Amino acid sequence: MLRKLEESVLAEKEISRAEALLVSSLSGPAVFDLFSAAHRIRKYFRGDYVDLCAIINAKSGACAEDCFYCSQSSKSTADITVFPLVKKDLVIEKAREAKEGGARRFCIVTSGRRVSKKDLVRIAEMISGVRLIGLLPCATLGLLSKDELAFLKDSGLDRFHHNIETSETFFPTICTTHTYRDKILTIENVKSVGLSLCSGGIFGLGERWEDRIEMAFALREIDPDSVPINFLIPIKGTILGSRSPLEPLEALKILSLYRFILPDKEVRVCGGRMQTLGEFHPFIFFAGADGLLTGNYLTTYGRGFEDDRRLIQKIGLKTESKK
């Protein structure tokens, strides 16, 4: 079954939801066959290039939204640092560090439902500065309008990041202050102004495999350029702080499943990779991933630039810009 599905994907045919569910049911030694198949699909569609991005937490905490997994949400009592929008000089400094570390993209991330008009102007200046030092600027700024996104694009923004987080079915169980449809509207705005789109989600929230598949098929319809895969880091003080992390092989199965469903997309492993995968971390590339968030996350630690770059080189992949 698996071999036939792989051949179908390599022939650029789409797999069905029923077939995706069969893939998700694989266990035992067959899981490693799945990783190998996803690796071949990744190599066929994406080559041997790994796209590296880095982020800066440019505005932290004080968020009115109630996302159950987030340490910055209104429902969280997690011990985090809260601060307003940082100065442009700090953003440029961190962008330079990211570039020296091998990143090609740099994302400015703010907490909250949306940024204010005053902060939007300041962020536009940051975006222009990031582009001037030779990085592709990205931004995660919440629910924005077409006019706001067009303004950022005119300032040099290359890509906007806006996750759908999970399936539409499961979404109301992890957030009540905004809707799945609110997210889709922002995504439609992003695409309408001609920005590149980065959209994916977070796993380990209590969702079923059916939810993961529903989300993947929604992303196939949305058609983003990059699909970030995050794994829940249970943080004390958040509503989901007592959940157990995903098992490493389950997390890797998610990567492989998404490679089967979204074969030509950038599948980027982001938050929670070290905490969830541990010693299995290098398997991400053999399970289908071709993108990586390197450096630290928003309120938790990630992995150093040099360590990531060394690993990529050791397993025979490349981080150079595509020709």
C-alpha cells in the first residue's frame, strides 16, 4: 500500500483523505518505511536544500486572546517577560546574528490579536532594515487587513506567517476569542496582496489523527509556500501545561504524513522540536522536512545556529540559497 501511495505522489497525483488515514495508522517497522518514502518524496520535489529562518519576539505578553497552549495568552499564569514593541536597532542586531548563523529569512513576531497603527509603521521600518542587510523579511502580526498587509509589502515584506493551528473542527477547543474563520480571512488577505504565505499549526494539543488530516487538506486548499510544524511544549501556567509531549515517532509520523499530502511545499519544523524529539531530532530530514526555524523561539529556548548548520552539513544537505 505504502509503495503504491509513494509512486502516486511522485507521479504528482494527490492522495485522498482515506489514503491519508491509512498512512497515519502505520505502526511498528512500517513507520520507518514511511519515513524513507517521505524522504524520497522530499528529495524529488524539494531537492537537498534546507531553508533556515529565525525570529525575534518583538512584543511579548499582555495578549487578550485565550489560546490554550500559549504562555502569552490572557488565560496563562506562566512566568514570562512582558514588554512593548522593541526598538528597530535591536531587531537589526538580531537579524544580523541570524544572517551570520546561516538563516535566509528573519521574522518579526508580536503578541496580541493585531498590531496598532503606530506599531505597524515602526514594524514597516524594521522590515525595510532587515531587507537592507540581505535577509528575506517575514512577519507574524495577527489578524491584519488587506490595506495593512499591502503597506507592509510596499515596505519590503516578503512573507507573512499566520497559522491555522489545527483543524476547523478542533479549533474551538483551543481558542474562543477568535475563530478559525478569522484566520482564514487574514490568509485570504495575505494572498490577495501578493505576499508569500507561511501557514501551518501546532500538534500535541489533544487532537486526533483525523484532525491532523483535516488540517493538512485545508492547507492543501489554502496553498501556502511554507508549512510550519510546531510541537506543543507544555508550559506550566497555560491551560495545556499538564499535557504530556508527543512521542518522538508520532511527531515524525506527522512530518511524513504532511510530506505525502503536501509534497511540493516547504515543510518547516519549528517550535518544540528538541523538547519533543530529543535523540530522534536528526530524523526530521529523513522523515520529510526541508525547512527549519533555528535559534530561540518566543518564550522558550531553541537550538543554536551553529549546531543546526553543522547537523545539516553532516547529513549531506545544503543551506545555500537556491539558484
